[in-house]
Amino acid sequence: MRAVVQRVKSATVSVGEDRIASIGRGLVVFLGVGKEDDPGDLEYLVGKIQHLRIFQDEGEKFNLSLMDVGGEILVVSQFTLFGDCRRGRRPSFTDAADPECALNIYDHFVSRLKEKGLRVQAGRFQAMMMVNVDNDGPVTLLLDSEKRF
């Protein structure tokens, strides 16, 4: 699994003219699922994101997690995170999970974050979405599951 995590002041997701999700201060997580991913990868990323200390304390150091600041999470599926651009000019997506598998893992990921007591909103799987992000910092991190290191 691969996640691009952005610290935000706010974010929204729309499908067509309909706003389907909206958060205030927190994190936007663009989540890609690979064909080799398993439940261990999911648990690793859920734990990492839950406790990631990327919010500033009173001394302006990254010492606070999403849970510490009472922030929200917006999760957006993004298979393009597995786009391989090393050859040619068109990305190859052969490492991305098939849609049925990816949807199952994506839904489970969102559920696990909610089970941790976090306030979670989500985009719509396989939809063409307009994502508006008000970056805070900007702070953007790339997280991979353990086996990708």
C-alpha cells in the first residue's frame, strides 16, 4: 500500500456537482492499493497515520498527532499512486490491485480508522472526483507499507 498524506486546514471532495465529503483541520490521505498488499500492510499504515506526529506544538515542533489535535481524515482512493513511469511516456498500472480487491481493502482501511476513534470522511471509489485541498505548511509525506522499503 502507498499513501500520500497531506496536512490540511480543510479539504472537500465532489463528484460532479455534489459535494460528498468535507473536513476541517486534519489529514488528506490519498491511498493506493497494490496487488501484493495484505491485511498487515493495512494495519501498518493505519497505525502509522493515526500516530504520525506532523502537527506543531506550542514550540512549533512536529510533536502532535492527528489524535492529539482532534483532527479529521479524508481518505481518497488513488490507484495512480502505483503508476510506473520508468518506461515510455504512458504510466503502467500493472502493480495496482484489481478494482474488486482494492475496494475491499480501501473500505477496510476507512473502517479501521473509524474503529480507532478518528473522524473519517471518504471519497467515492472509482469515481472521477474533484479534490480541493487547503494545504497547511505545506506538509506532504509519502508512506509505503513496510515491505516496500
